[in-house]
Amino acid sequence: MTATAYPASSTAPVAARPDWVFAYGSLMWNPGFATPQSLPARLPGWHRAFCIRSEHYRGTREAPGLILGLLPGGVCRGVIHRLPQDGYDVVRKYLWDREILNDGVYLETVRPVTLADGTKVEALVYLANRDHLQYAGKLPQAQAVRLIRQGVGVTGRNLDYLVNTVEQLEAHGFRDPSLHALLEAVRSSLARPGDEAPAAC
């Protein structure tokens, strides 16, 4: 079989061919491909954080938004999607384009994830690239609120991204205290007189 021709990047796609991809943000509700199976899962040793400035999907260079990445420590609860065997390389290239080439502040890797029954499987995982210029680290809540409120990109409002992530976690019986607190802070800021949500493009 001919090797998949990936676009140029400062990093290379992993050679491993896992059966799953771990989703912790928009991949949970919008994987972008027809997955034959989705299951709740947890990724030990990593946690989700709003730590990446978005200049494409949820913001622009002039008015960046803020999106999720995985940082070391703790555990991240999310969803794994099974990658289809028919068209596997097409899906892998799609994920590479989506996660690496656009906002692309991620490193593609493979990590063991744990299912609800304790079973461990290998999954494709996208970690925050802390050497990237758009990596923001853990910002003060007020700054995170400002970026999330202002961010509007090619896939919509940054606020909707936060709301959808929280709703997906709740649908699977999970709660991420930091995300719930951030959403409450954004909503509180919008409730103040004179404050309005940014208009969508």
C-alpha cells in the first residue's frame, strides 16, 4: 500500500495505526467522520484546559478565541470514537488537517485510555503543543472570559464551543469543575448591564 501523503508540517504523523481517537473538545460532538462506535473513556495523566489561542476555528488573528488542549497531570474524561477500517487513511488525513494544519497547536500521539469497564485501549490523542506561538498556557479567568466572548471563527462562536463541550460532558455523566466555573463566569459577564454577546459572522 502506498503511504498516505500528508501536507507539510513541523511535526510528522505518528506511524501507529490505532483503532480509536480520543475526543475531549469539539471532536466529542462533531468528529467529522462516520464512526462505527463511540464510548465514554478517560485519559490518565492529562487534563483538558483552555490554553490555546484560536485564530481560525473559533477566532481570528485580530480577535483570537480560546480553545482546549491537553496538559500534563490529572485525568481527562471524554469520548473515544472508533476509526472506520474502510477509508481509515482518509480519516487519518482528515484528522491531521483538522488538528494540525489549521489552528494546529497540537501534537499527534498515541496513548492508552480506559473505558468504563476498566478495559484499556490505544487511541490517537492530540496534546497541546506548548512550543507553539498560539499556546497561551493557563490564563487568569477574566482573560479567558474575554477571549471566549470575543472569539468567532470559521466554525462559529467560541462561546458555543464552551457550551457544547460542557453539555457533552454532562450527557455522559461527567463534570469538569474548571469548565463549569468558566461557563458560569462567561454567563455572569453577559448578564451585566451593557454587556452583549459578540455577533456571529
